[in-house]
Amino acid sequence: MYYCEKHSLGHASYNCPRCEIEERHQELVDLHESSIQAVRESDYNHKNPGEYECPNCGYITLKYRKSRCCECQGEVKGEYWERVDAAKEAAAERRRAKNKAEAEERERTAPARAAAAKAARAAAKAAAFSDDVKGGFAFAMIIGAVVGFPIGAIIGATVDSIGGYNFQQFSTTDCGFTGFLGTFLFIFIGKIIFR
């Protein structure tokens, strides 16, 4: 048996029946709203088939430089189109000025952006190197500890026994020191190998 926490309802199927009904209802509501929006857009496009607003009826029914509105049949004078052309030219001039200002700003800030990009690349390279060093160092440290310590201890014991040092008296401090040196030797060798 399944339990729906939203409705506090136990039910036999995997999906809660009330949740399924709510989902279907929401899908229908969304479909209805989208169809209403489509009807509104269609009605708007039917009543406003042009590109410019008619000064007589207020609908957007005029095509560029046409002298008569197809909706109200009102006459459009040349002065109207002169105002439209002036507005278009002013908008184009504003766009050009904005683009020019943006280009000047890009040019003015180019050195700062280049320096920031260079710093970001250097930081990324340093982070990658740091991660590489940390990862390689940790791996080499493990290998060095596993391999280097016993080898260092053996080398230390051999050198000490050859030098007349009694192996039975070989202290853990001496073993630790030579093992430590062996560890670092293998760390550097491991770092070179696993680079």
C-alpha cells in the first residue's frame, strides 16, 4: 500500500489518484489558457495587419508609405510619414551612438580585461599545478612511505652494521631517520615518474 503525504491518503496504486486528477486538471487549465491567448493574438493580428499605427483609427494597419488605411479607409498624409521617418532616423542614430559608446568602452577597458584574463589564466594554472602537486605528492608520499621506509631502514642497518654498529642495538630512532630519508627519496622519484 502506498501513502500520499500531500493528501494524507493511503492508496493501492503507485500514483495517488487525487494527484493524478490535479495534474490532469492543471493540464486542461493550461491548454485552455493557451487557446485563449492564441485567439487573442489572432484577433489582434486580424485587426492590426500592418506595421504602423493609423493616425485616424489608431489600429496598426498601415504598411510603409501607404496613403490609405485598409481598416477605416482614412487618408494618411505625407507629414505623417515624415514624422515616422524622423522617428526611425532618431532611433537609428541612438543605436549608432550606443554602439559607438559600447565600442569605446570596450576599447578603453581592453587592457584591464586582458590583465584580468591573464590573471585568471595564471590563477587557473597555479590551481591546476597546486592540485597536480597535491595529488602527485600525496600519491608519491604513500608510495614513498610504503617502499622508502623499509628500504631506508635496510640501507641504514647495512651501513651501520658495516660501520661496526651492532644490529641488535639498532634503535628505532635510527631506523626512523633512515626510513624518513628513504621516504623522501622515493617521493621525489615518484613525483618525477607520475608527473
